[in-house]
Amino acid sequence: MTQRGGKGFFRFSSLPTMLVLVSGAYLALVLLLVAIPVSWSAELAKTQRRVHGTYIAEDVALRALEKGLLRRGGTMTLPQGPLSPFPDQSAEVLWLPRRNRSSVLCILGAQGQEGRRDQYLADFVRGSLPRAFSWALGEGKPSKKGEQVFIRGIRGALHASPGSDPVATLVGGSWEGRADLLVGEVGVRPLLQPCPDLPIRFLGTSTDQEDYFLGSTGERREVCLGLGESQASVIRIPGNLWLGLPGRETRISATTDSLVFLVDGNLYVQGRVRPSRRGLKLYFLVGRPGGAGTEVSEGRGRAWLGLGDRGCFLEATVVARGDLIPTGGRVELRGAFLAGGHMEFQGRKGLLTIQGPRPEDLPLRPRRGLPLVPGSEDQFWILSIRRIGED
């Protein structure tokens, strides 16, 4: 190749040289066009194998649980089953008792077998929550209630269908066996202090039950209910529970993933109350059944939201056997709410906003202390499963 005129004009010195260069470029383009689909195809096949392995591992893990894995020392070997291209090939399942959750390790391929062995970690629970437990109170569009009270933005029905009473089933039954801790029990450090002055201060009268307070009173906004190694997550309050104070924020923290409060009497919420971290879930079951009947007495089973005109904010799941009572101001509820009584407004004016659970949050994971669908107590569910490696 030579250059003429110093202007950057090039001329190939021979035709064969030009043909060789063109042929080389064409070959490189062909190889590139072939290599890209081959690479994509290999990656797609790899992803497909992993997804298929997840289905196989989920089926194996569930079968192992149903066959009594937890009663047989936590280790089991069984066939991979009909979802696998090699149904008779073995798989190993090991129970992993972990903090705040129950998991199994599923290994496709038994020890000593040739080939790669993929490992999957699956979290599981036992039992299922009633469908009504994930309902949100409210209406689908803004509406006016009385003179100056509005309900805004909701998912779900305002109350249960006529003739049905899902709340009595959810809150009823024996609470003695559900609770890890009874507040005020002899020998147990009291987590919630009696507060006989709060009813006088905010209601103008005393109540017919013991009153307990949970909230921040000093400079710190966070209230920790961690119980050390005991891992207690179900707390029963033998009376009324006063949650938070007007104009203050209370963040509730715990070492567990959930806290379930079984409130014998009423629930009174003031200020802003929410979990201290995203993974922590708060549940309030309000109104323990009394006697042989299922009637809600005046002194139990009602949820009061805000007192006066200051309003409140609560991020939790609330199931109340009695009425849901916003008492004025701006009341914002974030979570699932179900009441067996009525929506009863008290006060001169107010705005109630109920934001129901997001679709991705359902179904709710069964927690200790929550009521399960009758007959599902021994039924296993795989909540999540993921591939964690190979050996």
C-alpha cells in the first residue's frame, strides 16, 4: 500500500491484498454473528437449568416435610421425583433451625454420586392464615361521613358480609396457649408499665380494666421489646393497651421478625407508631372473648385511634372484635385492619386514610400467636426458595 500527495489518499498496491483483507473482515463478522447467539443460547440454557432445579428442589423439600423430616432427626434422602429428568436420582434434605425462621437445605444428588450437586435453601411455615386476616377496612373512593369527616383511599370492604363474623374466629379461642409472655406475671420483668393516669387524662374517666402503656417518654423514640435468648414474640396484655403519646413518634424494635400483642381489653393509639425496621411486623389482636358467649362488652375489643383532634399514625395489622373508632384529627392506618363492629367516628372533624396491604405482601406469613385456618395447623408451605451454590 502506498500514499500519494500527502493528503491522506491511500491506494492498495495489489488486488490480492485487498481480497485478503475483505475476506478476513467477512470471516470476523461471521464468527461474531455466530458467537453471540451461541453465548446467548448457553446462558439461556444455564438459566433454564437453574429455574428447573428450583422447581425440583421445592417439590423435594415439601415432600420431605410431609414425610416427617422434622421428626426423623432433620435429615432425609428421597428420589428427586417426577419433575426431574432423572426421577430416581437421589436428593438430600436437611432441616436448618435458624433464628426467627425455619429452613431446609435441599441438595439435588446424593453424597457419593457423580456429577454436580446443586444446593437450594427453602424457608417454610406451617399452617395458613384466614383470608379475612389480610382484608383492609374502607371504601374504594373518597366519601363524606357526617359534616366534616372523610374516609379516603382504600382497598377492600368496609365490613364483613352480612351474616358472617370472621373476627370472632380470628380473635377467639384460648389465648393462654398462644402467649409467650403475660404482662404483669409474677417473676417476669414487666415490659409494659401500668398507667392508671392515662384514661383520666385523655378519656376523663377511669376504665374497668388494668391499663398498660407502651411508648416513648424520654428523649429516645425507640422502644425495644427484645427479650434476649428467650425470643418471645407473643405478648398478652391482661387489660387495655395504650400505644404512644400525642405529638410523639414511637418506634418499636425487637430481635424477632414479628411481635403479636394479644390485648384483652381495648387498644388506644396516639402519636406516630411504627416498627423500627422494615422486616419487623406488628400485630394487635384486640378483645379477648369472655365467658361462654361471643358478645363484645363495653370494656373490651374496641380500637381507638387518636384522642382529641391531633390524630395518629399506625403501621401494623389490627384485628378488633369491637368497633374501630377514629376520634378526630388526621388518622392514617397503614396495614391490614378488620373490625367486627362498626366504624364509629367521634370528635368534630377528621380525615381517615387506610392504606391496605400491597399485593406483593400477600398472603401474610403465619406468625406465632396468630390464629390459623382450622385443619391447616399441620400443613406445610414453602415460602421462598433460592439456589445458593453447588459442590
